[in-house]
Amino acid sequence: MNFVPYAVPFFLLLILVELAWGWLKGNNTYRINDSLNSLSLGLLSTVTKFVFLNIGLLVFSNIGQNHALWSFNIMSTSHWLLGILLYDFLYYWYHRISHERQLFWGSHVVHHQSEDYNLSTALRQTSTSFLTTWVFFIPCFFLGMPIYMYVSIATAHLVYQFWVHTQHIGKLGFLEWFIVSPSNHRVHHAQNPDYIDKNYGGLFIVWDRLFGTFQEEDEQQKPIYGIRVPLSSWNPLWANLHIFVNMARDAWRTNAWKDKLRVLWSKTGWRPADVAQRYPANKSDLNHFTKYDPKLSTRAKYAMVGQYLLLTFFHLWSAGQVTKLPYELLWAVVIAQLLTIMVIGAVLDGKPFVRGLELSRLVVMTGILYSTFTANLISMDWLYYAIVYLVVSASLMWVCIKNESSSEAAASSDPA
């Protein structure tokens, strides 16, 4: 059973509750740009699953049917408990290697890019995990874990991790010894030298205590969230690809053939010596840390929130139609949402090319509507709904672009 779709409405409600609580307590941990970017990355992670083949599921099914050495009984409580322990143990090693090896870090890094820490950070998920993550959970199927049990445990495990992404819950006494809590997970998301690459557990923190990767949160050392070489962008596509692109650049630029190959399986942060000397990484100064925070006008912020609410309705509708839509229409839905969050990211970044990008989005989406309608993939009624959506979306985006352009023009004409 997949628990995530049932949990999403509660996730969104709890984000609003945490936001209201922070305002009331004078400790707001949200910024509109960062939160919208986290939500965009979560959305992108979901829509990519609409169209990409689940390689892991095919491998799991084959192993379970033909090579299982044992068999879990889904009617046995003890087998479910054993399955939870096994999954969490494997998750610890998947999570640890995803931090310690550059190839896997390239996928996992998305979850750590936020320089804020709140419940929206939990929704900040990668879109490339289908390529590598499944490898770590193959032992479940050699031991005969049914797909139903695996999906139930994996999704419940993911749902559990949502609530630990908050700064408003302190330490939990003796529970800190056994479970992953907000306190020890704040350490995991920090880039402070004493905190970095610690506390990998998903449900139980005992694995970190056993294998030497546990670090307690120190009240005298406030966590600094984010990654050592900051992304400094709200582009969701770049967020998913920048590590892989940088690896390819390093492999191309280095003169040593062994280093070209070593880049692929190197420790996270390693770079060929000749490349590192010519192209040094710009790491954050943690003693004078400032968050990436391009400013938006109040009007543009409201328009962006409206745009995102509109996109959310579209996304939830498409998620509910996945099993009913033709594959070509699924691709159209994915492209429409990808283009929209790309423009949202460009607006938040204040990119000068945002007008052209928005125009391209409108042209492509208009072309998609025309082609899907003429191919009889959508009815006249759905065409009307889609046109209304596109007009409202374009209007909100234009408010943002026009308002920000006006602000820049006013600032540039200021004699000061």
C-alpha cells in the first residue's frame, strides 16, 4: 500500500500550521522563494514518475519470483517488524553512501540544498533516484519480501520522515537514543564542520550510534543549513543536474585519464588536482554566512503564490488521472508542469531572460493543446478548461514579470 498520496493533504496542512505557529511565536522559518522551490522540486519528483520506467520494480519482481532465498509472511506481525528493521538498516547505508560517494550524492543533493529548515524541506525530493536508489534495497527481495510489504514499509518510512523537518520541536528526552528526531535530523541537514555527514538514520538512530556517524545537536552551535558549495539558484532542473554536470566538466577538463574515470566513483567533494587548481569551488564562508535571497516585491510574491496554487490544482488533477491518460498525454502534462516551474524559478531568480522563457512556455503549451485536441486525446470540454487555466496562469505570470521589470527600471534610474 502506498501511503504517500493519502498523506500529501496532511503535509500541506501541517506546513500551513507550522507557518502560522512560527509567525505567532516570532520565529518564522519560511521564505516564499525557498518554500516554493522546495514544493517545485517535490512536484517535479512526482511528475517524472508518470513517464519514466520504474527500473527497480522490474528488478525487484524478477528477484522475488525467481531468486528469493526465503519468504516473508504478510500475515505475520513479527515478519512486518523484521521487514521494518531490514528496510531501515538498508536505508541507513543507502543514505550514508548517498552522502559519501559523488555519483549518488548527485541525486540526493536536491534534498539538502535548502538553506532553510522547515516542513516544506521534507518535500524537496530528487527526480533522478529511479536510476540508482533501488540498488540498495535488492536484499529485501532476495529474502522474499513481497512487493506489497516493501511499498507499504517504504512509503510509511518516507511519511515518518516528514515531521522531523522542523525547528519548532526540541529534544525528546530518552527517545533521542532510539528514533530519528527533529533534533538529530537538524544536525543531518547542517553544513557546520561538526555536523556535516552525520545522523543518516531514517526511522531509528541506533544505526548511527552503532556505526560511528551519530552527532548530538549542540545548543551552543546553531545549525547552518544548505550545502558547502551553494546552488544559488531556484531553477529546479539545475538543482537536479548540477552535480552531474560538474562531474562531467571535471572529467573533461582533467589531463589525467585515471582521474577522468575516478570522478565517477570518487568521494563526495573530491576533484582532480589540476582541475581544482584551475577552477576552485566557491564554498560558503560559514563565519559570515548569508542565504541566497533575491528580493521580490510584495505584489509579485502574492502572484507567485497564486500561480503555485493554480499549478497545484493542475498537478493533483494529473496525479489522479495517471492510470487513465494516454502516454502521449502524460508527457504533455509533464512538459506543461516542468515549463511552469522553470518560469517560476526564473522569476524568483530575477533572470533577465524570463520574458522570453514565459513566451516559450505559452507557445509550447498552446501547441500541446492544439495537437492533443486535433489528435482526439482531449475533448472539447477539457480544451475549454485548459484554455482557462492557461489564460489565468499567463496573467499571473505576467503580473510577476511586469512588476519585477518595473521595479528594476525604477532602481536603475535612481541617481543614488
